[in-house]
Amino acid sequence: MEISVNLALYKKDLSPLWIYLQTGLSLLGFLLIFIIYTVFSHMNDELNEQVTSQKARLNIGELIVLDLKQMESSFYQMATTSAISDQEAIYKGLHANIEHLESLLTLFEKGGAVEADIHLEYIRQNGLHNVNVYQIQPGKEDFVRKVIELSPWLVQMRRESDDLLQMLKERETYKSAGNSLEYMQTINRIKSYLNTLPQSFERPVAVADNMLQRSHAKVHELEANIEEHRHYYQTLQLIFSVFVILAVIFIGYFILRQVERSQERLQKMARDLEFQTFALDQHAIVSATDVNGNIVYANDKFCDISGYTREELIGKNHRILKSDEHDAAFFSDLWKTITAGNVWEGEIKNRSRFGTNNWFAATVVPLLDEKGKPFRFFAIRTEITKRKEMEDAIQKHHHFLLSLTNTMGEGVYAVDGQGICTFINRKGLELLGYTEQEIIGKDIHALIHHHDDAGDKLNEQNCPILVSIREQKDYTSDNQWFFNKNNQAFPVSVNAVPITLANGGDGYVSVFQDISLRKEAVRNLKTAKRQAEEASKAKSRFLANMSHEIRTPMNVIIGMSHLALQTDLSEAQKNYVEKIHHSAELLLRVINDILDLSKVEAGKLEIEKSEFWFKSVFDDLSSIINISIKEKGLDLSYDLDPAIPALLIGDAMRLNQILVNLCGNAVKFTEHGGITVSVSVLSRHRPDIELLFSVEDTGIGMSESQQEKLFLPFSQADASTTRKYGGSGLGLSISRELVSMMDGKIWVESQLNKGSIFYFTACFQCPEKRKNAQNDRTQETVQDAAGKLRGKRVLLVEDNKFNQEVAVGLMDNYGLDIMLAENGQVALELLNSYPFDLVLMDCQMPVMDGYTATKLIRQNEVFGSVPVIAMTASAMREEVDEMYRCGMNDHIVKPINVEKFLSTLIFWTSDEGMVSGSNEEPVKETEPERQADEDDFKTLNTALAMKRLGLDKESYLQLLKRFAENEAGILNDIKTARGRKDWVSAVQAAHTLKGISATIGAMTLHERAKMSEMQLRQEQETHSELPDTAKTLAELEERFALVVDEISRLAIPPVAEAENEQSEYAEILFELKQKLADFDGESEELINRLLKMNIPTEVREPCQIALTAIEQYDFEKALGILDKLG
């Protein structure tokens, strides 16, 4: 794609840039090295020049000395040479020496090059050339100045040489002339001159020698100095060169790393861009054009929606897709934006090759060159045709709704989150008297709802409409008042619904209407109703008084006729008296119904508020209607919600009256099938509870017209019903009034010839539990436990079947509703599904132990406050502290002491237990150490076990048998777990055996199990087996075998006793079946007697299931279960 190509070009352009930078950096490094070399070379050259200058000076000094010596020698030679020609030659040489010295002195003064023959050994040895360059030094040394000052002396020597030559010429002249006197005088003068000549040369020669020696020393000094500086400069040059090279290498490496990172980033960007491009191609319509609008790229989606192939599109102008939707100004604005280098966003309509038009949300992005000028236009489109069609539909719908609201008979207005009116329909304007301009954009509350019906000012914080809307609740009321433009108040019926606006804010829509006429009609109706009620009460008072007067003689008639039937009567007489008795009972029933209805209408009937057992209501109901049920061969079943508390506060007699009325009617109008009575919890807010009752039959049913007058006094479905089935028509009317007094309502669902279901609701209260002091709870007697604990829902969390049976057996005797869970995980699932008053929690369990389960219970907002009581075989302080730390309220030590067990349950299911469990730190009690007695050293201390558990001998023997059956493999479990180093399971099994053995009174076995548990815990901590543990386990096995043998001995009853028990079992079972067949509530007592007997497990389990069915009043199910036992 074009973007990918440009990116590749950019990467190609990028690499040489970094290469150039690296090359430039390298060149710069080499340049720096060269500069360093040049600088130090220059410094060396300066030193060399100084040496060369000093050597040149030395050379000049040697030449001066040589010239001085030649001059002195020339003076002597000239004086001693007799030939005039030789004298003149010497004279010329002397003058040449003088001139040469003058030139040398000039060099000293001004510097320059001098040519001279090499005469001195030093010069030859040091390789000095005959061309020497001498540079004058600033601030000449003293000895140099002295040499330069020889110039006047040279002038004198020139004159003296001339004088000497003249004297020599005179000598020769005098000699030739034979003038001996003059000749001798001349010779003497020459000798005299020659004698003074050394003095004339002494100072110049000394100065020249001094200069030569000083220059020689200077040369040696400079040579030593330059050698020292040369090494120093070379070292510095090397250091600087190495530093530059390292700097170049480091910076080069850094640049290369940056290049690599840049390349990696660019490659990642390229990959990301390719992925994005791929994703874009998959979900968007993409094209690219040049600056003239000619297409240079189009993806597959663009081709698909345009109808053209890619080959047909490339090179074509984008105008081929132009529709007639947009004018020239639209495209002018688009091109003006993108050619300026800006992104254009908008909606555009294109036409495909096939003439279909599509709407797109488009974004056109200009790609800029290095000068900031666009060279490509990249367009991304998303089809929005359906959205545009939807917007058009919404717009039309909006116009439709606007027209609809304008035709409504109610006022409608809409308000935003700030209370500002955003819409009001025509009827709303009419009711309020405003124009649309006067109300739109205004605070609607301040405008029309600023006072309540009492005339008090109503602010926004207290406005019931706004309060409800802020809570995101609908609001409906017929008691609000609005004010019109003239500030006149009028009552309104208003419905307000919260809405979420398009901008994300909250608002509401309100529908209102003027109900002034309705209010007036209601006032008139109330007046009429009050008058009618007063008349009805007067009638009811009359009926109540008359019914009372009639009931007294009717009771006499019934009583006397009953006594008469007890005497010897003839058949005719007995027939007459029975008819009198039966008719009198029917008449008395009608009179009682009339009296009840009269009491209700006269306001004399009151609903009692007293405690009653919920099950007793259905026991009474069964006993009342069982005869009628049996006579007609119908089935009666109950479906009672287990969540209903066993003890309630209310009027049990009136509840029973309602149920008897409804069930009586169901029996009366049902010929085949059965009747089902159901009760469920509708709502519960402590202490109040609302129950839903239903009575369903399979009778004749009713039509809708019959249902309309069903609950009217003295009314039945129709006259034919009265003639066929009889009845006064008062029962349902009275039931309706009683239900109303119980804060409930009654209704019916029925189909003709298919049966009816009568529903009613009633409100009751849960009784307050007697508050007991915690430290007095052990004083609770076993006799009081049944009344205090009956109906309490307890969740027993215990993994051991034997422990389950012991605890369930104890609690069953006191009316507790029990549900079992084998570990903490199952307990949490049950707590999520059912309400419980108490949780009994074992601490050591597989899957999830009691500590973890309790912590999770306390974290739950729904059931986190339920009391949790630990059941443990350990009572050590550390373990008790751990129980309370994890959130347990109390603990019960195994073996269970029945008195302490019951008192603990009573306390924690009382109100005081609820308060203590939630507000106070529970009292941490540990079980006191029991002193051993001599019976503890027996295999089984039966007296202790039966006393603790409150069991008789038969029940205790059954407990022992279940121990022998259920726990036979527990020792093998301990050994197996220890063998595979599963110490957790081994400790749990030993802990379980410790508690169970104490429960049955096997105290020696208990002690061995306790020791085993302790040693296994030590192995668990050290992860290694201890030598003493195997010995302890062997002793434990021996004790266990003794206990099993003792149980076997005790479990074999005498033959006669066994036969008697079997006979009693058969008699009770036979009687129980008869009671169940008669739907007799006493069957529950019989089956409890049966469960207390020494019956086999295969009989006990069905009996327990049958007991559950009896408690639910499902007598047929219980009978079917027991019939299978024979």
C-alpha cells in the first residue's frame, strides 16, 4: 500500500543520514588528531629552531675566534714579510678578515645566514653545515652585546693595519734608500707595535672565547631541554590521540546503537502499520488519490461497494463515484481543507457502478512531503447507510410521537437533569396556560409545582417527584397540585418516569391531567359510602343482637336433642330427633356465620395476637375435614414451605376458620381428584412475615361472571349451585373480611369444569425470643428445650456419619429442623439457598475445614451474621482462640453433654445470642478437665455416656451398633494416610476417633486416640515419622478391638426381650398405618416412638423419610413408604 511504500522510502533515506553522521564524526576525529599532531610538531619545531639558532651562534662565535686569530696572525705575518707584494696580499687577507668579522657582527645584531668553512672539530663532529642561520633573540645576553660592541675595535684594527702597512712600506723605502737610521727607527716602531699587538687582541679574543663557551653550554642545555620536551609532547600527543579515538569509538557506538534502535522502532512501526493497514482493510473502505483526485489505491471493500474492479479504478478520478446529494460548496470546502494540509471529516454519499447510493462516514487525511505540501490523499470510509436510514426513521417517529402527544388528553412534558423543561405538548400548554416560549428552557418545578396541596412552599429537595426521580424510580400520584400561569392551583394525577438523555445525563418525562372533576366525584362517593356504611352497621348491629338472641335457644335445642339421642328411642323417634339435631346444627352454623359477618361489619370482631404453633393449625384442619374427605374418596395433600417459622404470633383460630371455609367449599364442590393446601413465605422483614396460602381443588370450577360476585355476602355462584350444594353464601364473605383484618387479600383463579384455586395472604409476626443471660444458659432445663427450640433451622456441618447421627438424634427430640452438610464447601452452598437460625460446625473436615468455612461465612453480606458454634473434640486454649479468631461464636466439646448442648443452642437462637454474636466479644470458655473415675478404665463407661447424651439403654445400644458399623475402617484410614505421608488426613481421622470414642464412653480408647492425634501432628510438623507413633497406633488398634467386642456383647439382647420388642414394633407399625390412612395427626407421635426403638438400619431410614413426609402433611407418601416395610 502507498503508506507502506512511503515508509520504506523513509527508512532508505534514514540510513545514509546516520552513515554520513558516523563518517563525519570519524573525519572530525582524524582532523582533531592531525591538529594535535600539527600543534605538537610546531612546538617541537620551535624548540629545534632555538637549538639551530644557538648552534648558528656557536658557529658564528667560532668564525669570529678564527677570524681574530687570523687577523692577529696576519699582523705578525705582514710585519715579518719583506716582500711588498706578500705584504699587500696579507694586507688584503687581513682586510678580508675584518670585513668578514664585520659581517659576522652584523649577523649577531640583525640575524641572517653566514657561510664559512668548517674549521673546528666540534662543528665537524656535530654535522654543522657551512650555511648557518642565526635568529636574533629578544633581550640579547650581555656577552652577545659585548661581541657586537667589537665593531669600533675592528675600525681601529683597520687603521692599524693601514698604519702597519705604511710603516712596512717606509721600512722598505728606508731600506732601499739606505737610510739606516730611519730604517731602524721604523723597525723599532714596528717592533714596538708588535709588542703591544697582543694586548689589542686580548679583549676581543676573550670576548669571543667567552661567547663561544657560553653558546656551547647553551647548545647543550637546549639539546637536553628539547629532548625532555619532545618526550613530554609525544606523551601528551598520544594521550590526546587515544582520547579522541576512544571518544570517536564511543560516540560512534552510541550512534550505531541509536541507529539500531531507530531501525527496530521503524521496523516495529512498519509491522504495526502493516497490521493496522490489514485490519483497516478488513473493516474499513480505504482509498488513496493523488493531488488531482485520481485514484492510486483502493482496497477490496472499496471495490466491492463501488462495483468497480481495482484495475478499473486505478487512474480514474474520484468523481466517478459522485452522487447528486452534495452541492459544489460541499466539495469546495472539502478540497480547501485537504489541500491546506488539514484532515477532513464528514458524511458523504457515493454512487456505485450499479446506480445504488450509499452513505459513508469519511475521513480524508493528506500526506505531506518535506515541504509540507500534500502529495497524496488517504481516505477511510465506514458505511452508515443503515444508520442514516434509522435516523430518518427516528426523525419520522419523532414527528409521529409529537403529533401523538399533541392529540393526547393529558399534558406531557420532559425535563433534563437540571430540571429545565425541554418539551411540552399542546395539552400541557393548555392546562398550564403558558405558551411554548414561556415554558421551554425554564425550571419546571419553580414554575408549576412550587407549593403542595396544603399551600406550604415545596422546595426541590422535598419535592416527591424529584426525590423519586433522583432515586431512579417511577413516580405515580393523584395527590399533587400544579399551578397555572395565573397562579391558580388544580389537583393533578401525575406519572413521572426517569430517562437517560442522549447526552448521557438524567432527566424524566411526566404525564399529568387535571383531576378536579374526579376529586369532586370522589368526595361525593365518600359521602355516599359513609352513609351506606352507617346504614350497614345499623343493620349489622341489629343482626348481631338478633343472632345472639337466637343462638341461646338453639344451643338448648342442640344440647337437649343430643341428650335425647342417648336414651332409648324408637326408630321413628330417633329419626325425628336426629333430623332436629342436624337441622339445628345447620341453623346454628348459619347463625354463627351471620354473627361473625355482623361483628366484622359492626367493627366488633378483633384479631388476636398470640403465639401458636403453625403445624397445629393444619393438625386441626386435618381433623375437621378428614371425615368429609374420606366420605367423598378425595385426596388431601399439604405443601408447606420449610422456611416458615414453627412458632408465629397471630390469630390461629381465625386462620383455621378461613382454611376450614375454603377447604370445606373445595370438598363440597369436588367429586373426583383431590385438594392441595399450599403455604409459602411471600416476604419477611423481622419480626413481620407475610405468608401466601392457596387451596386448590379439581372440582366444578366457575365462570368469570360467577367469580365477580363470589365474595359478596349471602351470595353464591348461581341459584342452581345453592339448590344442589346448599350453603348460606357467607363463608367466603367472612373469609374476605378476616383476611383483610390480617392485612392480606383474597382472590380466586378458576376455570369452569376444571377446578379452582383460592389464594389469600396474611401477615404474622415471629415471636421475640426470651432473653437469657449467657452465664445462666447452662441452667436451661431439658424440659424447656422443646418449646424454645422447636422449629429452629439448624445446619449441621459434619463429615462423620456417626457424629451426624448422634447430633441429629439429639436435636430431633426437641423439634429442630436439621439440614446436613459433609464439609464447609457444601455448607456455604446451602447457606446461599436456605435461611438458618444456627450453624453447628465441625473444625476438622476434608475439602474445606470449619475454620475456613467460618471465615467465608463472616465475609458474606447475606448470611454473615448467622451464629456459628464449633463442635470439636479438642478444648485446648490455642484451638479455642483459633475458633474465635475465625469468627465462631461459641463451641461445644465432644463428647456432647446434652444439657450444655441444649442450653448453648437455646442461647444462640435467642435474641440475646443474636446481640452477643454481633456486638460483643464472645466469652471464650474451655471445657473443664473432667476427673477420671474408676469406670473410665473400663472398656465402655456406659453410665457416663448415657448421662451425657440423655439416652436410655435402648437408644445407647443403637448408638454403639452404629459406631461399630460406621467406624470399622477408621484405623485403616489412619494407617493408610500415614503410610503415604498424608498427615492431614491421618490427623483428621485420629481427631474424629477421639471425639467419637468419648461420645460412646470408650475413655481408654479416647486417650489412645488423643495421644495418636498429638503424635501425628508432630509428624506433620516435622514431615517425618516418629518411632513412638507406630507403638501408639498399635495400642490404639488393640483398644479399638476391645471396644468392638464389648459392643458386640452388649448388643445381643435376651431372647424374650427381643421377641417382645419385635411384637411391639409390629403393633406400632400397624397402628401407624391406620392413622396415616385416616389422615390422623397423631401419626407423628407414633412414628417417633417407632424411631426410638431398637430397629434395624434398613427400617430406620425409611421411617425417617416417612417422618419428614408426615411433618409436611403428606400422609399418603408416608403410608406408601411404610407399606413397603410389610
